[in-house]
Amino acid sequence: MTKYRSTIDVTTYTFDGLVDLLAKATPLRSGDQLAGCAADTDAERAAAQWALAEVPLRTFLTEVVVPYESDEVTRLIIDSHDRAAFAPIAHLTVGGLRDWLLAVAATDDAAATLTAVSPGLTPEMVAAVSKIMRNQDLIAVARAATVTSAFRTTIGLPGRLSTRLQPNHPTDDPRGIAAATLDGLLLGCGDAVIGINPATDSPQATADLLHLLDEVRLRFDIPTQSCVLSHVTTTIGLIEAGAPVDLVFQSIAGTEGANSGFGVNISLLREGNEAGRSLRRGTVGDNVMYLETGQGSALSANAHLGVGNRPVDQQTLEARAYAVARDLEPLLVNTVVGFIGPEYLYDGKQIIRAGLEDHFCGKLLGLPMGVDVCYTNHAEADADDMDTLLTLLGAAGCAFVIAVPGADDVMLGYQSLSFHDALYARKVLDLRPAPEFEAWLSGLGMLDAKGRLRQVEPLSSPLRALAGTR
């Protein structure tokens, strides 16, 4: 195992292999402290970042973080690596990659260059370079990259910010879900997906919700897609039973063990992808997977150990989940950045940093990356932190965010963004919805001459009949 060393002042720090080096170089977060892999001091962290910057990118193809023999995610990463795409940057170190990315981001053809090199990047390379980048670096490079996907709307186009309308209800009451859906649509949300976290994973309850959303979509000819976030096996069964499934959802993670904890493996995910595509319900594309991730998921499943039985830092494991997502060519991927709790991201500062890292890594790896800008009520965070992260993500070219009525998800019991927050980001940053959804809003007379959402009274809106759905 390679030893990595760095000297600051008169102190020499030694790091026992790539797993240890990556962990010690990670900006401070409570999850790594919980796992026992974080740097003990700021000086040790700086030394690790210095040493990491000198590591050749080729090292990540020979010194894996999680054993190849025992982990199918590692096998996917190594076996699918595109060496031709990697060739232009193969001579670089991690620090050299940072310099190259920033230089490319300043050019007019940055998007094409980053798209071409993306298949040659591994999650560990991208995680490594993110650890030595400032927040503005993460924003600048992510903004320069363009990743699009499509089903009934096109996600990820420059100058656009889409939203998942999340009308959750603690008892899956159709009236409550319809009311929340109406609220979101009237405020211009829902172009990424209208997605419900069901209160139960019952196939019948899931089918009922799918029919409810599909009836609403068809009645008002809404160019969007719906999703009930049940387990992939439940969704496959419903597809076979003829339910109106648009997107196939699943939570994923960065190790085989963590995915097993979710009850999935790569083969099953591919089966779900094929099942969703077989329905051919998309109109402008056939990306059918909706995937959620989050820093700390592998640690919470006790599936975070790597080479030498050492704990792998949560941000590197998060980036590895994006290799699984990339294999499935999804419509949507989002990190639920503050959802798992302060045990993994303690406060607003850590949540903001993690959200920028996740977005940067996902987008650089070729994903239509969104973020659930959120926190739990026992975290040291508040709505001001979420305003900051939302604004930074909008500047970084984030594909979509999640929005709920009043920013308070009454079913999951956490704080996310409100529909009004999405309007704020679009107005202040001059962003627009997906083009197909924007045309629909315009056709209903809900946009003004500048393409901004009009104030619409619910009872005078063309959507008023939705209030009486079911």
C-alpha cells in the first residue's frame, strides 16, 4: 500500500494509502468524524490536500478505494472506464486536473470539452479534485458543463432551472395531494417531475397515486412526468400490471453493500430501466430513471469500509454512487444533501459545501444533477443557509431542485425549498423552466411578456378544476 507524505512547517504527515489520504483531505464534516477517518486538525487536512494534489490521475485506475473483487460498483467503475476519453488528461495530477478544469471553464467551448472527457473520469478522480477546490471553483466548473436528459420535458439546458413538485401527504390523501399539486403548478413548479414519496410501499396504494397523477396530467395536458417513489421492484411489478408509470425511482449508494441495504444491485436497476423504457411513454426522450443519493448513506448502512478495512470518506462514496447512476442514463439524479441529518452534515456550512461538491461531481460525471436543498430540524442549519445554497446552485447551473408547500414536508418531516423559493431563484438569476413546460404555462396565460410568472388567483386559473380532483 502506497504511503503518502506531506510536510507543513516542521511536521511531516503520513497517510496510509489512497483511502486514508482522500479521507484526511476532505473538508470537515461530522460523518467522517463519526466514521473515524477525518483529519484530526486543520494542519493535517491541509497536508493531506497538498499530498493529494500531487497524486497522478493514473493512480486511481490501479489503486482502488473499495476492493474490485468484492464490490460490483468498483468493477463497474474500472471495467467501464473510457481510456480514449481519458487520454487528453492522463498525464495530469489531481492538482493539474483542477488547473485544467478551471482553464477549460473559461473558454467558449467548455461544455463540449467537458462532455468529451467525462467518460474518462472516475468518481474517485472527481471526488479527489473537488477536495482541493474552493466553492467558487466548484461553481465555475459546474456552470461550464452542460448535461441534458429528456422524457416529456428537457432537463439541464443552460439558463433553465427545473423543479420537482413534491406534494407529499402523511396519509396519501388524494385531496391533500391534489391541493399541493395545484399550489405548485400555479407557482410554475413541476417541470422536472411531480413526485410523491408514498406513506406506504403498498403496490395498490402506489398504483392509486400513479393513476391520480396521470389523470391530472392528461386532463390539463401538462408536459411533465410523474413518479411515485416506491422501491424499484414495486414499480417493475406495476409496469407489468399495466399501471401508468413514467419514471422508475430508486435510492442508490456508492458500494455494493449499501445498495444491498436498499434491496438493489446493478442488474436489478438495469431491469427497472429496461422496464420503464419498454412503455415508450416519453415524447421528447426516453430517459426514465429517477435516482436519489446522499452523503452518509453508506455509513448509515455500515457499508462504508474500503481497502484494508479502512473507512472511506462519505463524499468519495457519494461520488461512486454517480457511477451507478451514469450506467442507467437517468432523467433525474439528486442528492438529498441535508436529509440524513447532522450526524453526517452537522450544520449549514457543511450542508452548503456538500451540496456544491455533489452537484459538481455529478455534473462532471455526465449526470443531469439536481439537489434537494434541505435540512432536518435537529441540524444546526436554517432557511438562510438554504437560501445561500439555492442561490449558489442556481449560479452553478443546477438542473433542478425540489420544492414543497411552504418549504415544510409534512410527511417526511424535514425542511426543503418552497415553490416561492424556486420563483426567487428564477427571477434573481434570470432562469426559466424547461422549454416544453414554459410553453404550456405561456399557453395558459400564466406568463407575462418577459416570460415571468403572473400572479394568478386559483379560482380564475385554467387549473381551477384541479381543486376538485377526486
